[in-house]
Amino acid sequence: MKPHPARPGDIVQAIDTPALVLDLDAMQRNIERMAAFAARHRVRLRPHAKTHKCAAVAMRQVAAGAVGVCVQKVGEAQALAEAGVNDVYISNEVVDTEKLARVARLAGEVRLAIAVDSALGVERLAHAVRAAGTTLDVFVEIDVGHGRCGVEPSTAGALARQIVAHGLPFAGLQAYHGRAQHLRSASERSQAIAHAAACVRGAEASITRSGLACPLVTGAGTGSFLYEATSGVWGELQAGSYVFMDRDYSDNEPTPGAPVFEQALFVKSQVISRGAAHAVVDAGLKAHAIDSGLPTVWQRALDFSNGGDEHGILRPQTMGPQEPLPELAETVWLVPGHCDPTVNLHDHLVAVRGGLGDGRVEAVWSVDARGRTD
């Protein structure tokens, strides 16, 4: 088994590299700001745990006011439930019969919900729940502009009727616009969510025509949550990345009136080689995800380029004052391009209190749902 990169009480400098490090003070401020925003706007907060995959983080979010967490995979739900998280929503479709049997069994252990977007999914879910003698809430997912999962809004009522006809509780609508989260300008994100809101209203009308009520609309992400919260349509927010942040979200134009979240997740790296015009750190593709681009160097005028699986290459930025290259064995902090898949590359989160300079390790947390793509 891989050894822990640090021990509680260690100084920051003693953390092994490469390691995924959390600035606990910044993370806690992020948690409190989002919880306060949700309370002020009288919407529920159910953060997406696919960001952190860690029960210790989830429990801090719940302690601050979240009603529970979202996940995307059955394995994630099981891992977090086993670690003590007792209210989980699988905001994704599951149609495999064996996976649905696992879902039904888990529903007997924790409060559980799931999304559906097909009659087959409803039928198989109902069969699994009956066989297990359990129950869970069921949301109809609608496509609000992402072009991924979800039924057309006009057909939401028919699927809701099928849920009820199979003896399952209809809990409301899943309405998440993933593509809207990284539209760079605030006006683009606002327009995308206005379109999503129109889709939700159409789905609600379809549900009303079917003779049912829509108890809740859930959705939203870190890039758009203010628009959902102030729309009068959504009653629950699923933002996840706000707890850590990353380079990609920092590239967004700030949303006027939204809380400002701090960078709390870092990859600690160390210079292992130095040339005349570049330095090499020990954090390559195995230490950070690059689906949303390469990491940036925290608070230093250095450019990061891909050096392969185990290496990152640093050079002075071409614009502005030239910063000296770091020395051999010097620590370099990296900001991942995308926090969610970066976390999935690591077994542990090293939680530091007191900052990246003079702080100490308060805890080393397991990434409980790492690799749970099942």
C-alpha cells in the first residue's frame, strides 16, 4: 500500500512530493461562503462530491448546512456511505441490472436518490427496489442545453407518471447545464441558464398536465449557481468545485454578486533538475489532470509545460519582469487545471492549517471514492 505523503503535525516542508495538498483555512472559508449564500437565497445546498470524493470534506459541508451530497457513480455512493455520509444523490442514470441491485441495497442503508431519463431505467430500478424491499427518491433528468443525458422537457410528465405507476416516489427534476459552467463571460452563463430555466418551466408544465406536482428542481454548478438560485425555479444547488477551485474556473469572468472562492487545492512539487533556461519538477501527468489544460504555478511568474508522466518543465514567463528559476530541491506549488480528475489521481489529501508557507499538517484524508467509476 502506498505510504502517506505526510503525518499530522508535520511542517509543510516535510510533505513528500508530488502530493495533493489542501489549504484548510481557504477550503473552510469557501464552504462557509457557499452555505451562507444558499441560506440567504433560501435554497438547499447539495454539493457535488465528485469533486473531492472524500467523506471528511463532505461531512464538513454538511456540518455547514448542506443537506447531503451528489455523486455520479454507484461506486462513489457506496464508498462515501461506507465512510459515514448518510444522504447521497446519484445525479446520473443507471440502467445495468447488477448496478441497480447495488443501488437498491444501498437505499436500505442511507437516504438515497437517483436520476432517470428512460422507461427502461424506471422499470429496472423498480424491479431492483422491490427485490431488495427498499425505497429511494427518483428524479427525472431533463436536457437543459448540455446535450448529454436527459429527456426533452415536454416529455417529463410522461416519465414522471411511469415512476409513480411503478410505486416509486417522484422527487422532482434534475436540471444541470454542464456546458454553461465554463462559458467565460458572465453574460454567456446568464443566457445559458435563462434558457435552462425555460426548459425547466416547460418540464414543470408537462408534469402538471400529467396530474402530478414537481416537488423540487435540483441542479447548478460552480460557474452558474447564482443564476439558478435567483431564477425562482431551482430549489437546490449542486455546485461542487467551489470547495477547492482550479485553474479553469479561475479563467471565468467573475459573476457579479456571487461569493468569491479561494484556491484551496494544490499539487506540491519539488525541483529535481535545473538547466540554464528551465527547471524540472517531479509532478507530471500522473499528478494532475490536463483535460482542462495544464496547471499554473502558484504566485510565481513561471510557465508550466508538459514534461511527460513524471515531469513538469518550468520557464520564466516571456512577458513582464523575469523571475529567477527555482533552485534544486525548492518547493513549487501548482494549481491544477481541473480539480475533479486531479483528485482522482491521488490516494490522499494532505490537509494543512496555517497556510502553504508556515502551516502544519492537520490531517491526511483518504480519497474514499478514488477510482470508483463503477
